[in-house]
Amino acid sequence: MRIRRTSILAAWILCAGVYAQDSSPDLDAIAKRVMTQERVVGASVLVARAGRVIFHVGYGFADLGLEAPTMSESVYHVVGPMMPITGVAIMQQVERGKLSLDDDISKFIPEFPLQGHHVTIRELLNHTSGIVDYHYLGDPIEATSRQPKALDEVMALYAGKRWVNEPGTKWDWSISGFQLLVTILERVTGESYEDYVSKNILVPAGVKSTTYCDDFALVRGLSHAYRRFGKGHVPALENGVAYNTDLRYCSTVDDLYQIWTAVKEKKLIRPETLKTMSTAEGPAEQMSAQDPKMHYGLALTLNHEDDHRSVGQHGSLLGYSGALYDFPDDRLTVVVLTNTEGQNAYAIARALARAELHLPELPRPPAAGPEVALSDKPVSTAELNHLTGTFLLKAGKLPPTLHDSYAQYRRTYRVFNENGRLMIQILGQGAERLLKQDDGSFAMRSAPRSHIWFVMDHDRATGMKLEPQSGGLPLAGDRVGGGDPQTFHQQLR
């Protein structure tokens, strides 16, 4: 059944939830506006001021196919706000004398190849370890994102890869460090991450809807995940069990607010521990070249809206997006969870926080250009045969906005003849037709603004270049063999 845009708009108007009538900014209108701009399928939002929830609403759809509305207490995979929880768990062990922030990780994970480097727990927590982030490597994770993995299989994605920086010299985001922190926590406590977090964080915080969600769990109320496709959305089919254990959690905005409140009320860690987590040191004081006032503590982003400082975390993966930011001087907390890929939860959270802080609205993003009309010119049998092959594409020069780990990005494509149709397939994904354009390039309906060019030598494609949509990563590389399945799939071996 085709879903009409008017159905989504109606769901946003008929939102589920409660909010205070005495809140001066029109938070409801602001949330709807940003959701429209960001093309979000469904979202749950919570705003609290001085310990009182003033806005708690659900918008859009939890299930687009069934037109099931999102509720204020809909459940989502939590991406972003779970990292502070991992940080709290580690800091509890520091408080109990089982760990030191300056312990070398080789003490706990001797099998991890440090390649002559020394990395501390502190450097894992504040992203200055220099260890490459496995989810920016390309094939190792993107080609296997639907495949469940044990802890050591996740580690194998990046163990032995080239170091991106000397440890302790530069801040660069790496969730690989959090996979190592989970391993360290389990070895120090003798418990699984799931059991430890339940007993030491979830139960003391008094939450009821936060669960470990793996392939053996039925999560009631879980919103389905979506990614953009053309003018609409399609399911995002990544498996949370393909990533870190601390990314295998589902929760609600209310539960996340309760957990953060328990942190602030000294139920989980000491005040001096929270102060340590909220303090940037060394290279973590230089988190963003674009925003010199943005820093990183220990598992916490030290952020701001103008001169109003905040602590928290945001992120996006698995077709979900999350943001939790607390403004301690203003006694304001904003929590947003969505079921749509991209940093849209952060955009919503920022807009709501700025309204509540009586700050000017941020500049609105430029409107999307007109819909791209793709050509579909005929491709001769000879051309079909000349273009087929398996191509290994690599990243070119990185723009300053991208993390250093992207320098090792690799992605395998194959181009093949399927019964007279020129097809393209990215390793680990489904195949789709390549459409020949008037200028000689090729395009895909899934990414109509991106163009593919072939490098030809004597009527044979010897290379391929991908010019992405704006803001994407340009890729280029050589043909490494035929377009047969055996050649294609051996790239992961």
C-alpha cells in the first residue's frame, strides 16, 4: 500500500502525548517544523525544566507500512545516548578501585594488537586512542551490517588496522574504543554487559522500558527503522547485533531522562566522578575545528547553544537517531529519539533547547533542489560486456569535516549483466539497475544525484569513479576482477 504524505502530516498533527500548556515557546510547532525539514518518519520528544517534564510527545509513525502512530513512550534502538551509560559503568569500576583511568588496556585485553602503541582507558573514553573506527572502514562492517556478531567478531573488524593517530595526540571519534570498554568491563566484573548494566544502572535508576535487544528478544513497542529513498522512505535493515554490545539497547525518552536524572542525583556515580566525566583534557579540548567551543569529556560531549553549556551525546546508526543534552546552568534537559537515519534527533533537540532558552532560531537548511529526472538510455550488448567487473573503491582526499578513520574506507562494487540488464551491487546489499545518462555517466534510482563514471582502456572498464550527492564521500578505484559472484564475495576473505 502506498503511503500518502498527507497521512504523515496528519499523524504529526494528531500527535500522542502530553505537554504543559504554560510553556511559553510553541515547542509543538517547532518539533513539527524540524521533523518536516529533516523528513523524519517518527519521533518521541521530552523536555524537562527544573526537574519537571513540560513537554512529552510522540509524532509521526512507529510503523509506516501499518500507519501505526508513534507514541510519547514508543521504543527505539538508542544510538548516541547509550555511550554515556557505558562511561558511567566504567567510572563505577574506577570508583570501586577495579580500574584506573590510566591503566593500559593491554592489562585487560592482551590479545588486542597494539602494534607498539600504549592506550589507556581514559583515551578510549575520550576518543583520543588513535584506534580506527570500524564503522567508517566500509566493507568490514557495511557489507556485514545484517550479520549478527559476537564481541570478538566485532573486534576483528578493526584489530590490526592502521592506527589513525598516535594515542593521546588528537581527538577523533571511534566507537571501536567503546567495544573495547565493554570487553574490559566484562572481564573486570565477571559479568556480561547486559547483566552488569541491569543491576548497576537500570534497576537503581528505576526504569522499566529499557531492554537489551538482540536477536533473541521480542521488544514490545519498538519503532521500525527507516532510511530515505528518493522522495520517500524504506526500511533500514541493519542488525543491531552486528555492532557493539552497548548499541544493542532499546529504550524510551522517559527512561533515558530517568537514567540521566539518576546520574545527576548521585544514585549511580559520585558528584566528583560526574565532574571528571564533564571535563575535557588535552586533545579532547580540540574536538571540532568548525566549533572551537565544542569539547569532549569522558563518554560525554561538552556542547553548547551560544553561551549556554550542555553535556550529553547524539548519534545515528541502524536507521535510528538519538540525542540527550542537559543544560546544567539552565536546569534544562532535552531528549529526542527517532526512527529515521541521520542526525535529525540532534536537529530537533537543538531547536527545542534554543526555543526554551529564548535563543534565535538556527538558519534553516537550504530547500532540496528539484527532483532529478534520470535518463535511461539504451545500453548495447557490447557495452554491457565491456563494463562488467568487480571494483574496489577507496576514499580520496578527506574534507575537514570527516573523521580520520575514513582514510581507510574501502567499498566493493560489482557491475554485471543480468539477463540483458546492466546491474550494480554493493557488497552486502541488493542489486539495482544502472541507468545510462545523456552525458555518458550512469546513475541509480536509490541515489539519483550521484553519478558513476567508468575508466575505459581498449573497450574495457579498468576503473570506476563515484561522484556522490552533496556532502558525500567521493570514491574511486580499480577493477579487481570479473563481475561473477565468486570474485565479488572473495573481497571479504
